[in-house]
Amino acid sequence: MPQLYWEDFTPGRVFEHGPHRVPRAEMIEFAAEFDPQPFHLDEEAARATMFGGLAASGWYSCSVLMRMMADAFVLDAASMGAPGVEEVKWLAPIRPDDELHMRASVMEARASRSRPDMGFARIRYELFNGAGELVMTLVSSLMIGRRGAAGGAA
Amino acid sequence: MKFFEDIAVGERHELGSRTFTAEAIKAFARRYDPQAFHLDEEAAARSPFGALCASGWHTASAWMGLMVRYQRRADDERRARGEPVAELGPSPGFRDLKWLKPVYAGDTVSYAMEVVDKRPSGSRPNWGLITIRNTGVNQKGEPVISFDSVAFVERRERAA
């Protein structure tokens, strides 16, 4: 049973999660399938590029952030998925074997007009590397079941 | 990649398609998005989605995989013709990503990109920035994903 419902996502609430390690082998495996550019695959080739060394694919970073959201609160919530993402900024490269930390801040919560059993929480995510530098931000709304509504939770 | 100067606003490229098998959907979800409706058919049947469906990040990442391979094939053809090839640089990010419909197990998504804007980079004189609108439609022709991304592309006329 979910522990968190829409009513729990009050503006100002913060969820923290980490450290989450991004192993070199996993980064490269992801890139080989989804983003096979030299600077995501090969240390030597990456050195000559704007990245200056092997860097994670931005899509790997998004996928890892999803995993961190899931472990931080989504799996405990009556999550009904997300309609999309407003904005993602890749601010600095994520390096192999780094340990990431996530901060998710609820910015806004609104009930659904068409669906009385759910509401939206607009959340800003910040991802920091092991040195505490901000490497990525993401803003997205999550659809969450309301407490006491029938169904709602997966 | 074409050089920044040779890219025209409005040009559109069909990047190819990808079928999302139940096995691939679950493998991606186990590692990156372990919500029940991406992992388990029975739980998905009880969820708002009604059936097993791909993580939205799986659908989005698949676009990148096809885009990179499409550009690589085009670059190989340019080299074969003896033409120079421009470098595709990093992307600062994207906006307005919409997951318009679930991508269910067995669905095939066809992806395309269209250039919607271009401008020289203010901070990196050897590079320009292009904005592209990226879309995916399923085998029934229904749009399932759309987003606008930005990428650095090498300029032909390099600053001294």
C-alpha cells in the first residue's frame, strides 16, 4: 500500500536521496545502446572533446535521476506517472564512478479538475555530484492519487 | 553531422523506428524506473495504464539512440563522397517533453526530428546552437512523445 498521497506533496516539502553511484560499466553500457557517441563510450576519444574526458549521456543522467526519484519517494507514493517534463538542464558532465545526491523540492500542488481521485505535484529536482556541484536540474509534474480515493495506486 | 551553416530551419529527418518488447521494457525498468506498471503485466493491468508500458525515459532514450545512428550513417556517406563532416557537440538540455500516450509492449515507435531554430553560440565561437523538435509516433500513427532539444553543432567558418 502506498504511504504517500497527493495530500502529502505540500509546497516546500523536500525529499533528499543519495549517495547513488554511477558505475563506469553501467554508463558505457547505456551509451552503447542509447547514445553511442565517442565521448560517452571511450576515455581516450573523450579527452579531445568539449567534455575533456568520459562523460555520462544526458539520457543516462535522466534515467539515473528517475531511479533516484523512485527510491526516494515515487515507489512509496500512489504515483500515476507523469505527463511529461517541463525542462532539463545538463549543467556539467557526470563522470564515471561518481556518487550523486538528489534534492527534490515540491514547488506547487494542485487538484485535478477532471479527475477527483488525483492531483498534480510540480517538483524541481537538483542533482549534485560527489564534490557537491550542481550537475543537472529537472522540473516535472507528477500525477498522484488522493488519499481515500478508490483505486489510484498501482 | 552537417555544418551549422548548412543546416536549414524546417528541415526534417526520419530517424527510424524501434519496437519495445516486454523483455526490453522490463530490463530498462528494473534498473532505472522500477514502477509496477513498467515491470509486471498483472500489476500493470490494475494500474491506470491498463497494460505493461515502457518507462518514458526508455522511449526518450531510444530517440537518442536512433538519432546518433542516423547521423553516423549520414556522416559515413559524406566521407565516402569526400566531404568534410562536422562534429555534433554536447546538448545543454531540452524542454516541453510530453509523453502523449503510453508505449505498450509490442508497440513500434517511429521517430523524427525537425530543425525549428538556429543561432550562433555566444560563448563558443566555433559552434552554433540548433533547436530541434523531436517526435515519436506508434504503429497506429498516434503521437506518443514530443520534446524540443538544443545541441551544439560545429561551424564551418571557425573563428581565428
